[in-house]
Amino acid sequence: MNKISKIISIIALLTSLILSPLTSFAQEKVLNLAISAEPPTIDPSLSTDTTSGSIIDNVFENLTEITPDQEVVPGVAESWEISEDGLVYTFHLRKEAQWSNGDPVTAHDFEFAWKRMLDPDTASPRANLYYDIKGAEAFNTGQGKVEDVAIKALDDNTLEVTLNSPVAYFLELINHYAFAPVNQKVVEANPDWALEAGPDYVTNGPFVLSQWNHQSDYTLEKSSTYWDKDQVHLDQVNVKIIESEATASSEFQAGSIDFLGAPYGSISLDSVPIFKDQGILNKKAFSGIYWYKLNTTDPVIANVNIRKALALAINRQALIENITYGNNQPALGLVPTTIPGFEEDRQYLKDADFKQAKEYLNKGLEELGMKSPEELNLKISINTSEAHSAIAQFIQETWKQELGIQTEIDNTEWQVYLDKIDTLDYQIGRMGWSGDYNDAASFLEMYKTADTPNNSTGWENNDFKEKLNQARLELDPAKRTEVLKEAEAIMMEEMPVIPIYYNESIFVQKDNLVNMKPDAIGRYNLKYVDLK
């Protein structure tokens, strides 16, 4: 080899050494996240929680999408028309949309999935989201036939949906994972299709669930069959299941996690001031609420005066300042102030009104035939979490000091806890709720009847139910908002749920993470996320 050839070889070698890491980095973008609990299900028809939703939202795609700027854009449906009376929606599906097994995504898959949601045998806890569709509620409650449900595939690429009345937020509503399609052929052939990761779990979104080590971690990989895969920046998303907020916060500080913020792990309370001092703590209000549900079938909690006493004897502002370090806003109603029309305080109750609380308590004790508040023997149920425990202890101490009520805190892991709440095996239970869509109805409709999924209080009220029915048919937006406020007022008067605070999403992230931010209801669409 002559001298010139040697020089050329050396230059080529050096060039390859310099460029190969850059080329590898460009080809492999891996995001590392955490969640706080094992997802209870990955079936869109059965999920009720954000832990499951964090998978489902990213492996399925609906008719519509919502961008990081909160704009509703085409998803599987490339276009649609709405009739002049606002009742009939005609969606035109992309012919290039495919399932992860290579099958085309068709309008028949959507019709099958949506009617499966409504089938009483499915027992879907989200079926009530479909009640704006003609015939949906009747079929779901056993009062009608599936043939009368106005969801119809006109051909492979055209879906027609007819509503009972115009719904201004319908295109946003159907972005909820409850409206995800499922592959009819796969679901009918395999009842266990949604139990594990792998090829049997056929999906149509930007990612596929390639691995799921239960109680440990799961992995999402970029889908090779997704119609818009060229716009998906991440190659892989690794998600650890880390129950402890302190552990998750330590892992972020150590660099093994790129982002931390619910539902992708929670920042420990002790870490909040640290991250704030470092200037990396982000905060954004969204349509969510932290509340205590009350089991109104319990002999003690059935007393409305006891419920009101408990609700008034909470110092929400002090709780926020001392426990959540100034994050979140006191909730004095059930509909977050981020919802249009509900921005102002409706003044249903006063925060920390201990004098009024004692008056209600005395009335309640007299009605229950009790002489002392110590006879109440109340239990606060929470799922395992340092934050939930700290909040419960703060409220426990306030009730003891101000009302003389002794309480026990019952702590169980997430899936067991959900079962306890759903079966009314509790007295006072911590829950949070993020809107299924950015409208007040999402926070009220679940309490329409005692049997409505996610009610979990045993409470119902005919006047409240009538207000919701009236709001559903009201075409004037301003009048509809007033009717929904009247419905909220009925709930606040009977207090089957104690509002604690309106949520603000707090999160920290690495500097090179782009577009990892919550939408109006606190969800994260990983399709738009990038690592620079």
C-alpha cells in the first residue's frame, strides 16, 4: 500500500469512527419512562384508569387525533362531513391505515369495536361515553337492540354515526381511547387477545406493545405498519413500573428516567422543592380533580350531615401549601375551573368552614343516635402512594382536631384498591379523575345513576338525573352550561363526593426531550415526542 493509499485509509477509518455514533443515535431514539402501577388491562373496552390508558392511547389510533397544541386533526379518518342539523357524522377512513398484523383498518372494525363497547355482555365501564349516539344507551342498558344503534359501516372506508342531538365536542370525545377500533377478526378468534404483549395484541397506532414483564416493565416499539410512521420520532419507549415516588424521583436524578410526571410516574413530595430550586419543575393546569368519594350505602356515611361536616372540615389551601408545595388549586366544586363556563368559583362551600362543619356534625350524630364523634369509627381508603398517604394523614389530623373524629387509614395496592372502590367495600375513598373530554359533563355524567360505571358511591338523585338529561338536549351552549351548574349544585348539596383540589400537572424532563407535555385532560401522545 503506497503512502497516499495509507492516508486515504486512515481518513476513512477516522471518519467512520466519528460518524458511527452519530448515525447510531439518529437511528435509535429511546425514551425511558416510569409508571406507578401495573396496568390492570390493555383492552380499550375495559380500561378505566390512566395507567392502562398510557399504553392504549399510544398503541391504538382513533378516528381523530389531538395535537400538542390541542387541535383536533384527522387520525384514521382522513376527512369527515357533518350534516346541517349536526346529527349525522360521516367519516372517510384512510385506505393506507393498517393493523400491526398487516390487515387493513376498516369501518367495519370501528362498528364492531363501538358496538362491542355497548354490548351489555362486555360490561364496559366506559359505555356511557357513547350515550350521545342514537340507540346506544337503550342497547347498553338492555332496553334496545343492537340493530337500532346508529353506528354503521357504509363500506370498508366509510363510517356513519347519528347522534340524538348536536354535540359540540363530539370530534374531541371520540379521541378518547374508549372509541379505539379493534380488529374484529382477531378479537372474535381469540378471547385472550389483550392479555399479553406480542403479535396476538393487534393494534393500529404509532407504537406496538412488544414486551410486558408483569409487575416489572413494558416496552413500546415504533410500528412498522402505521400509516404515518415517518412522523413518529421515537424508536422505542421503555417503561419501568416503579411504585415508590421516592424511587422514581431518585432514578430521574440519576439519569435513568427521561421524564417524571403522572401518569408516567409521580414526583415524590420531598423532591418537589428540590426540582423547583433547580428550575426544572414544570406546572400546567388541566381538567382533573382530586376528590374523596363517599360510600353512601354505609350506615354512617349515608347521613348527609356527616358527609357535609367532613367536606367543610378540610383546609384545602393549607393542604396545598404544606403537602403539595403550592401545586394544585382548592376545589370548591366538582367541575375544574379549566372547563369553559366554569372558570369562576360557584361558592357551593367555604374552605375550612369548621364552625358550619361542627353544626352539621352535631345534627348527624343526633340523627344516628350517637353521643360522641368518636363513635363514628371512620376509615379513609387509599392506594399505595407517599403522596396519597401524606394527604390522608393531613385530613385525618384536621378531622381529629376540629371535629374530634377518629379515622383509620386503609392502604392497599392499586388493583386491589380499585376492586374495593368498585364493590363499595369502603367508607371514604381517594380517587382522581381526568376528564374523558374537556367538558363539565365528563365530571358529572358518571353519577347519573348508582349503577353508572365509575360512580362507586351508591348515590343517585332523580333531580340530578333530569338536569343531565336536560343538558344533553340543550342546543344553546350558555343555557346548557347553566343547567350543568344546577346539576353540580345538587351534588354539592348532597355531597356524595368531597372535592379536594383541582389538578395541576407537575413534571420534570431532560433538556433534549421535545413535545412531552400534557393535553387539556392530562394525557401524553408519544407520537409527537422527540429526543434531540
